[in-house]
Amino acid sequence: MADSFATRARLDVNGKSYAYSSLPELGKRFDLAKLPYSMKILLENLLRHEDGVTVLPAHIEAVAKWDPKDEPETEIAFMPARVLLQDFTGVPCVVDLAAMRDAVARLGGRPGQINPQIPSELVIDHSVQVDVFGRADALDINGQIEFQRNQERYSFLRWGQKALQNFKVVPPNTGIVHQVNLEHLARVVMEREVDGELMAFPDTVFGTDSHTTMINGIGVLGWGVGGIEAEAAMLGQPSSMLIPQVVGFRLTGKLPEGATGTDLVLTVTQMLRALGVVGKFVEFYGDGLQHLPLADRATIANMAPEYGATCGIFPIDAEAVRYLRLSGRSEDQIALVEAYAKAQGLWHAPDSPHAQYSATLELDLADVKPSLAGPKRPQDRVLLEKLGENYRSNLQGLIANRAPRKTEVKRMDEEGGDQPQAEHLAASPQSLIRIADQDHYLKDGSVVIAAITSCTNTSNPAVMLGAGLLARNAAARGLKAAPWVKTSLGPGSLVVTDYLKKAGVLADLEKLGFYVVGYGCTTCIGNSGPLPDEVSRGIAENDLVVASVLSGNRNFEGRVHPEVKMNYLASPPLVVAYAIAGTVDIDLSTQPLGKGSDGNDVYLRDIWPTNKEIGDMIAATVGPEMFAHNYADVFKGDSRWAKIASPDGESYAWSAESTYIKNPPYFDGMTMQVGSIDDIHGARVLGLFGDSITTDHISPAGNIKKDSPAGRFLQSRGVQPADFNSYGSRRGNDDVMVRGTFANIRIKNLMLGGEEGGNTLFHGSGADAGKKLSIYDAAMQYKAAGTPLVVFAGKEYGTGSSRDWAAKGTILLGVKAVVAESFERIHRSNLVGMGVLPLQFKEGENARVLGLDGSETIDITGLDDGAAKTATVVVRKADGSEKRFEVRVLLLTPKEVEYFRNGGILHYVLRQLAAKTAA
């Protein structure tokens, strides 16, 4: 690597001598004193990867001279130190690596050449579902069901665990990916031999889950990316990014009595959403850091996707080092972290000078009040005392179109039998349900799910032990959870269960129904499992608007459970409180939770633990020995994992019968010959879309419908609808996923007048000419006829979560180019990485302005093998008329042109590796 600015220096720690790229050395040429912490991390990354091709001295200088007021426009190449995967998004990454092993062998290379080039770790945490709850064997039964559902996927991942170098798998039943990352996987400072020399450098990470940002809480720069970007990083390819703006968030004071880290993060989320930080870095600083435990920092960092930022980072300081020691990291590693951070000017002390920021916010922690967020967005914070009012105001919009219905209301007679009353028109309907031989009324506002779940809070001993103490106090007063509430406890790691047990509060949580149901992302990602039949019937009977209260980070409409229309985020202690109350139509600051065993009202203030009680319990229960014990054999797994049969060998033994794992067709017919970027002739329009088509619209997601192309395919393979599982679980099978691309029930193809659903008008030949077909069925007919396809769209094409299958499915459908008014940056990059050409309309032009209706035949000319900055689109109508317009070619760097000539980034890497063998 080059060293144009002579920054190579040495650091001696633990008897080892490390080479490193010194920021203080660079500081002799540029004023780096006011650079934010996160910008220094980016700067070091460029210094270390300078190669004269991808990273130039001009890129280093651009970051070194960063002006906080500048709008982002300079692109740089960033290379993370490692990659973090969860199983839903990680499986297709491993599938691609397995396919590349087969392909490189066909090209004359060795299968064993294909490995991640940087440490890549996958945590299986997205597959467990809350099928069973409220009983001591819930964890065991849910685990059994999980393994039955995911046998094929787990067998495949076990092969990867054995066959791939630089790749490790954390088996199921261990914890949530981000918490395992925080507690064990994160290094904070990495060491690696490079060209025979031991180097030290900051731990940075790409994760295939948006909440990868949780690791920002301990000073590690990282964020969520799509699968293609993660695969590129795994294979040693840098990621292009704009030099960001950095928003500073100053924290002062300390949290008051009764306020939790959850209340703090909901406040921060609301403030940052109001400011607008999409695409920006957020950096926390100020005197308040010294009063903010690492767990609270991680809670704030975790929610960066909810406040819209790329990251929400805290610096390395004494608290970070304390946490490393608490979580059982070695003293050698701790010494390296502290020495390196201080040598690089990355260490934060209370008297450290403040950086300059693009914008700043300030919060006095003393002003934080107990809060929730909802009922459908994490940034919509609600004060605890205003929740009932918030529920009632939102209820009106949800019941506006609900038809009044006649309901037979029953009442209990003196002997406990049912006495039906006359039918009446129910203005406020309620459904009589029977649970455990007792009758209860389910109403609008009833809490039917109370879940302590998700990495946001389950990493935080203060709120977890706080929930346990509140449960203890509630049980002592004789309070119980309302019988219609589905209660669940999903600890973020085995460590959490250990300290809950040691503190004696796990038993108290269980008394209120909060039994451990699994270790993974459960309710927060929609794996909440079915509601009890009686509750489901009660909701349906009167179309009730019921609620969930969860300690997660996302509460979007339809995400938690399809039958639950209101979802509120809250701290774990408040989750327990609302389980007892059984409704969100209540003000817990003034109204009682219920009556105790003595017949008296019990209020939330009566059972809320003090900060001192919680702090004393943390000090007495949480220690390094718990982390050391639980992570000693973290990659080994339990007996179920050990019993899973998996193939051996460098190459994977694909099964033709599998509907979960399949060798994708990306490399079929591939040779060592690099292609060219040719003009496109005779293309047809597959979709004509408007603005804001997101990757949720494009990418297969959620449940698989019985009558969808994917559903019909699975049934043709003998899979019953009850066993469909989800698109997420089948991401390793392209036959399923390509059928779900553009199949979203809410996508609007303007070729059909804006009708919702994944359909198109087929303009090919044959019996279906002029007919409405599913996008998949039409694409396959076009492909059989050798007809290339294009997609036209409006502004902000590909926004949302950057999903790999939004690009993979597009290319497999036969789409050669997407022409849009504007693209989301990462989706544009993913299209390039899969060999789909992104083209941009000229300012003021779009399909509507140009009079396109989707019936046209399309030529795209003048590409000049990727050298052209613009191309000509020639549109021919059925009547023979012709129209031409210019578009911008969005191959933005020489590297992207090279990727595209190769057919995509995976093909590029394959040829590079095969060429090394030939040499």
C-alpha cells in the first residue's frame, strides 16, 4: 500500500510492536484537531488503504480538510475491518460463496480459494418464533420448532462453518446478533498481519442488519448494508460512500429518578427525526457521557435507523474500557484498545476539546421523562401520562370505517353462568372470550402482546433488572398479567438470563407470565407467533383495535402482528406494567394498575424500583465471569446444533430437492473472457412505476401467499402452505425469491393504471399478448423469447432497507436496465454489482412527461463499453412512431465500469482469483 503522507508509525503494547497509520503524523500537514471522532476513523481507513487506484491522496486530503458545512458530494472508498451477518440475510451470502467455489473450479481455480477475505461472523437469531409462551417449557418447545422449520438452512450453515476460512457461525439459542457483537465479537481495535507486518487499526464493521449501529455505543464505527455490499466487503472489495455530514449531539447532566435508558433513546430519536439526519453520521459528546453507562449508549446507538442516521457513535473512553473488562475481554486486548486510542487521538476524556459539527443538538439528561413511542412509528414519542389520550386520538382514524355491528353481550350471573342480554348496537364493541375457564371482555385498546424483546433494551442490565424488580414488587402485591396478554421474555443473550437468575428476579418475571421464549429477534421483527385462538376470534368478532407493548425498536404498521393495529415501544419495566394493566387506554401516572390481594388499588409508583435499588442489584450480580462462561464455546452450539447432519468438503453438495438452498444461476456459462458493455436493442417494459418505489416493494419479503407465483411453485414441489415459512427464510433459493420480486401487494404498475399488485401487461407474442400477467410470468415469457427488459420509475427508486434481493431478483427476471428520475445510493450500487444498468432521466423528464405507457419497444444506444456519460433511449410505439431522449449513465467510477464489464462484482472477483491460479 502507498503512504503518500508518510504516516506509518509504530506502537509497542503487550510486548508486541504494531505498525499503524498515524493520525498525529498526518496532523502535521492538516489541522485535524476539530475533526469529529467518526471522521478520524474514516481518515485512518483511507490512509491504510491508499493504493493509487481506489484510494488516492486526493481522497485523504478531502477528509482531512473536511468542512462541516459542505454538502456531501465527494465519494470515497471505505473498507470495513469485518462483516457481521444474521441468518436471514447471511444465508444468501454463504450461498453465493458456495456457488463461487463451484464456478472457480470450472474456470480452472480451486474451490478453497473462495473465502471471506476479512473476518465474517454470522449469528443465527432471526428464525426463532414465539409459538409457545407463558410456561416453563416455552424455550425448549420453541427451540424444537425452530430447528424443525429450519433444518435445511442450518445444515447448510454448518457446512459453511466447517468449509470456509475467516467465517464463523454463532448457533441458535445464543443471543441477538447485535448483543453478541457487543458482548463478545467486537474487538474495538483490530490486529492483523498485512504483508508480513503486524498492524493495529480501528474495528469497523458492515452488518446485514440495520441495527448493526448498536456497536457504535462502544466506539466501533459500523452500519447496516445490503447483502451485496456485505458480500463485496467479505471478498475484499471496498464500498463507495459520500463523505458525510456529522451532527453533534451534546449530552449534559444525568437521568432523573424513574427515567430509563429507553426513555432517553425515545427522546433522542424524536429530536433527531425532527432535525433530519438521514444519510448523516450522528456523534454524541459532552459532560453527560460520564453519567451514561455503556448499556445506555448502546441502546441509543442501536436506534440510529429509527432516527434516520447512518450511525450514532460514541467515542472510546474510560467507560468503554470498563465495559470491555466487565464483558470478559482479555487484559491484553484492553491494553491495546486504550493505548491505540490515545496514540491516535481517538480517546475521549471529560476535558477533551469538542469537535466541529455540521449541526448540533443538546439534551439535559435530567429533562428525560418516562415515555413510550407509537402507535406506528418509533419517532412518535408519547409521555407516559399522555398514552391513554394518544391511544384515543389514534383510535378514531382506525375505526372511522368500521361498520357498527350487533353483538350479543353476556354478563355473569351470581352463580358464574352466562346470562345473555338482548342484542344491541355496540358503539364501543367488546368481545366476550373464555380463557382458562374464565370469561373476560376484550375491547379496543386491550394489550394482547407484551414482549420484552429486541437488542435495543435487552443488552441493558438497568432496564432488564428494573423489569425484574418491578415484577417482584407487583407479585408481592398480588398483581398478575391480564389473562388475554401474550407475555414473552426474549433475553438478548445467555448472560442476561444468568444475571436475572442470580438476582432472583427471573422467577418473579415468570410469576407474571414472562418466561424465556427464545434467544433471538422475536416480536420486534414479526416473529411474535400466533395469538391464542380465543383472542384472535375476539379481535375478529368486532374488528377490535388491540395493542402491543414491546421493548423493541420498530413498531411499523403490520410488523409486530397482522391482527394488532397499535404498537407501542416501551422500556421493559413498562412492558410488565402494561401486561398487568391489560390496556393502553389508561394513564398509569394517575390510575391504578389493578387491585392487590388486599383489595386495595396498586399504582405504578407503588411498585417502581428506585435507581439505587437497580444500581445495587447490577453491582451485585453482573460480572466478567458470566460473560467468560457463556462465551467460552460460543461457536460450538447446543446438542440440537451438534446433531444436525451437514455435508463435508470444499464444495457444497447441492440437493435438487431443497426448496431452501439452491445453486444460483449467476455463473452459468461463465468463462474467463471479460465481456463488454453493449447497447440494448428490442427491449420491452416490465414495469412502469412512479415515485418512491422502495426495496420493500421490489424485494420478496413477509409471508408467501398461496396463490402467488412463489406459492404455486412451492406447492408444485410438494410444500404445503402451512410449511411455506417466509421469504426471509427462503432467501437461499432463487426459484422462490425471483418469483417474489416486484410481487408486493402494494406496488403500483402504471401500465395497469396504477392498480395495486405485482402484475404487468404482457406485450410479447403468443396467446397471452395484451393480457395482464404476474410480473414473474411475463418476465419468463420474455426471457424464453430472448427479449431483454427495462423498468421505468420516478424519483427515489430503491429507498428503504438495502436488500440484496431487490437487485438479485431484478437481474434474474431479465431486466437489463432501470431508468429512473433518481436512485437511492446503495440500491444503485447494488444494481451495478449485479449487472443491471442504472440510467437517470434528464432533469424535468420522466416517463409521464415523455408520454410512455409501457407498450413501447426500447433501444438504449451509445454506451461505448461504459465510457459514455450519457446514452440515447430510442422508443418505438406500435404505430411505428419513434421518440428519442438522453439519459445519464450511472456507472460512476472506473471500478464500477470494470465490475459491469465482468457481469457484476461476484464475476469480477471470480475471474481475479481464477487468474491468480492460472498465473
